[in-house]
Amino acid sequence: MTFPTGVAPEARLLLTGRALRALADGYVAILLPAYLLALGLGQREVGLLSTATLLGSALMTLAVGRWGHRHSQRRLLLAAAWLMCLTGLLFAGLASFWPLLLVAFVGTMNPSSGDVSVFLPLEHARLAETARGDARTSVFARYTFTGALCAAIGALATAIPQLLSEAGMTQLAALRVMFVAYGLTGVAIFFLYRALPDHQAAHEQFKPRPLGPSRGIVVRLAALFSLDAFAGGLLVNTLLALWLFERFGLSLAAAGSFFFWAGLLTAASQLAAPRVAKRIGLLNTMVFTHIPANVSLILAALAPGLKWALAFLLLRSLLSQMDVPTRSAFVMAVVTPAERAAAASFTAVPRSLAAAASPALGGALFAAGWLAAPLIACGGLKIAYDLAIWRAFRSIKPRH
């Protein structure tokens, strides 16, 4: 993968780490509801575990933003990798709801289509140091492209449990193997990130600090991001997979194929995001690609059959994530370099907290038989967010 001139070599390490995490997240988000149902749990429990995962990630990200500047980002990334390892192994070894709920809360499991883990603000802050201006937008686009592409490839791994079952393994044991693989991915990331240089001492003038002059901007962004995240939490990938299972009786292998193609479309859109942003600006790219994506989601909820629903969902996948690299680049551009880690954390925390409240609501709506409601609510709230953020920040210019 080529990079624009002036991009630091450590960006490759960060992108490789993102790729490994996305591969594991890609299949875990789809297998999670199947695994919980195989353990004898229900739709409400799927929603509650998704909520616990997002809530725990939010609190951990808040801790990084509040106290993380006291430690090197490299050390925090290594600790997060070990936490990922423990999450996978404990999920594979436990069978009762309450212990699994606790692991979901303190661990790194990701039930969504995006990245909500404690890795996110740490990697964003390091990545922002590797480039400036348009080059930074391109680097963030590669970061999100890598995540989307590898998550798509990871979705194909949902066929592995079926292959293991055909070889004589029970379905539950086959699903547990996949969570062990998730844990081992954390070990691989640990050894990868050991090669990262420690910038804490080398760049004292840009040493991470709490929010200061950019606090007002970050607070406003965080408030709006929370609305977007609450809406997205109503339909994280785990719940979208559950919707496809319940609404159309889709098989696990067919769901994996759908998420693969959806992920490929999302990945392709990431490459277009920097070019679009260069022409119309970061904020306009965030807003005017997001609105038609959410209209497509509402149409999918109302679709009369599987083919139409999948078509609208694929169209949504092509457009809905173009705001991710541009949003990340926008946040990094409107704060000072020393505030980047804190800004990444404090814009991520409300997103995770708001998103944590809604999966349980989405699961409850499914359990009540209102299968279309989470999709329609998600699309409508996201359109409201798009209009609000465009109005609030259309006059804000990047600092650098």
C-alpha cells in the first residue's frame, strides 16, 4: 500500500494492526448472536450483551482521554492487545449469561460495523502524527478502508463453524473455536505494536494533554456524534444479522456472504472519500453521502422481500461509511496537536455511551415483533444528525 509523501513509516504498523482487528471483528459480530442462541440465550440477551460491550468500551475510552496522557500511547496499545486476548478466551470458555455480560463490559468485543474499542482513540492519535492536511485525510481513508475490507473478508470466516461441524465437531464447540481465534489475534497485535516507537519523550512539544483551547468545539462535536451513535446502536451488525435471521430466515453462511459484499462496497467507498473531500470539503462529504445511505436503510426496512432488502442494504453500505475517514480527519484538523488523543477519546466516548443504550432497545423491539422499527428509527435519527452537524459546523475552518 502506497502512502502520500511525508507519511511516517509507523502508519503501516497501525494499518496492519487495524487489519488484524477487523478480520476478527468481521466474523465475531455475525457469529455472536448465533453463539448466544446456541448457548440457550434469547434476543433480549443478545441486545443486552451488545449494550454492555459498547458501554464498557465507552468507559475505557473515557479513561484513556482523562488519564491516558500520563502513559505512553504505545504502552496503552500493548495493554489493549492483551485485553483483546483475554476477551476472546473468556468468551470461548464461559457459558452463563452474567459472566459473559461482565466480559462483554470489560473486554474489546465489537458488535458493530465500525470500530468502537479502546484501540480507536489511541490509533487515531498516533495516525494523526504521521501526516498533515490532505495527506492526513488520505491516511485516515486508508485506515478505514483497511478496516472495512478486512472486516468483509472476516465475514467469510462465518462459514468455518459449519465446516468444523461437518468434520464432526458440535456447533457450539465450532463457534467457541472462533472466539479462541479472536483471542489469539490479540496476541499477534501485541507483538506487532511492540515495534512502534515511543514518541512520548521524542516529541515533548506534542506530548498528549487534556483538552484546552479546543474544548468548546470538541464538546459540540461529541454531542452531535452521540445522536449518530445512538441511532447506529439500534442496528449494530450483530442486530442486523439477527434481523436477517428472524425476518427472512437467512442462514449463517448466507449472512456471511452478504456482510462480505457489504464490506467490500464499504471499503471501496473509503478510497473515494479523500477525493470527494478534496473537492467539496470534509464536512460536506460527511453529510451529503450519509443522507442517501440512511434513506436506503429506511427503504430496506419497508422492502417486500429479501432481494429488495439486500439491494437497499448494499446501497447503504456503499455510502454510509464515507463519513468515517472524513469525520476522523475533521476532528484531528480542528484541534491542536497536543489535544488530539484527548479529542479522539472525548468524541468517541459519547458515541460509545449513546450507542450502548440502543442495542438493548433494538433487541427488545425485535423480541416484541416490531422488526422494522429499529431500522426506520436508525435511518431517521441519522438524517437528523446529518442536518444538525452541517448547520453547526459549516463555518468552522481547520486549524492546520
